[in-house]
Amino acid sequence: MNTIIENTTLEKIEKEIISLKNQTAENIILMGQKFIAAKKLVPHGGWGDWLEDKVGFSQRTANQFMRIAKEYGLNSQAISNLEATKIYLLMELPVEDRDNFISQNDLKNLSTREVKSRLQEYKRNNTELWKVVDKIEDFNTYDVRVDELKPLPNHEKYFGRIKGKNYVYFLDSIQKCGVIQSILITRDMTIISGHERVRACKDLGIETIPARYFSCSNKRNMKLDDLLLHTFFECNMHTRSSIFYLACAWDELYFGDTEKANYYMDKFVNEGDQMDKELDEWLEEKKKELQAMRESKNKKILGEFN
């Protein structure tokens, strides 16, 4: 009696698979679920024959459909309107990268050849990238040896070194207080942010410096060099000096909007001197405040001894 019920159920599944086979690609997930159900009912050793004789599928295709059904389920809108061949290509990517790739590309309006080309570029970029950039953020700070660090290539092209009295103040601050803000580096010890802090440590004979490892999702699918340069620009956008405008200009010029790049460059040219003057005045004010605090503290200590 159970054999009759199983045969009836299996025949029903066969008809459903053949029906779905002739419909849109969004039914691949549903077909995969049907294959999963059928495989439990087909006698051991007869799976391949059943596929070919009853529904006209190869084991490879059926396995692909079952994998898609398991990994996407019925709720995935991202692939619902894609052709079967494009969905197969997406399966080449790790699960955690698929949504990112889909969001970057209008897959529905790309040819299969274009999708394949972009997938190859994505995999090539990210294979290189994840060797030195973390996918998951490491919140720890590590003391790394200064002599093992490498500068970001051509970083001085975009921002010059701290010079003159500003560098003297900078050295004095690090000598007295140490490096307060950790630098940002890649796993291959390339500096993304903190070149001047590293230079100061070298000049002062300090052997180690606190560092954090760079992490990102690379949602824009940038090549490694571009991603590091983009982050380098971003790290210079917090400053109160004219470097803020220069950083924005460089970043927009390379990775954004030309009009915005021109806007920030005009700001740098026309307002940079005033901004730097105000920063120098602010630094002088802070220096006087700190000196007054130091003198007040020293007087208090002397008073306690007298």
C-alpha cells in the first residue's frame, strides 16, 4: 500500500517538474525543492535513471537546482527574474559575495557574456583584495614594528609632509604622550593612514606603534590599489586644515563626480590659506591653554610642599 502511495506522489512530482521546466527561470527554486522531495522517494541507485527517463534532466542540472533551492529559498527577489544561465553563473561566487555582486550590476539587462566577464573581474579583484584586507572587522589594536611598515605607494603625491614648527610640535606631542590614535594598516603592513605618525616614531627612535587592521565589504568592487587610495583620501577628510578640501577633491576626481572635484579644488585654492591660518591660531591657543594648565598644576604641587 505504501509503495502505491509513493508511486502516486512521485508521478505527481514528475508532472510538476515538467510543467515548471517550460515556465520562467524564477521557478528554478521551486523545481529544486521538487527535486529534493523526489530524491527522497526514488529507490536507491535509481536517481540518475529517473531524472533522464521521467523528467529529462541530467544529474548535474538537478544538483544545481537543488543547491539553488537550498541557498536561496523561496524568498529571494534578487534572482526571481533572471535567466537560468545567469543564476548558474552566480553560484560560482561564495554566498556572502552574491548579494554584493547583484547590487552592483543590472544583471537582468546584461548579456550572459557580460555577466560572466564581470564575475571574472569581481573574483579577480576580491581574490587579491582579501589577502590583505579583512572582511570582518578586527576591533583589537596591535603594537607593530615601525621598521616592518610600508608606505602607501605615491601617498606624498597627494599630501605633503608636516613641516617646520608644526612638525616640531608634532614630534614633541608624540614624545610626551605617545601615539594616541592608532594607525590603519593592511595585513601586508601597508600604511593606509598614519604616515606622519610612523615618520615621527622613526625620527624619535620609537620601535613600535599601535595599529588597527583595515576591514571593508568592498561594495563598489574596487581593485585593491583603488580601494586603499580611496580609504587614504577618506582618512584625511576629518582634518580641520585645507587638507580636508584637498582630500575631497582627490577622492571625487578619482572615484566620484568631476563637478564635486572642481568644487572642492576651488575651496582648497580660495579658502585653504585662511583655513590653515585659523588652524595655526587654534593650535597656538590650545598650546597656551595646556601651558597654563601645566603651570597651574606645578604651582599647586609646590604649594603642597611649602
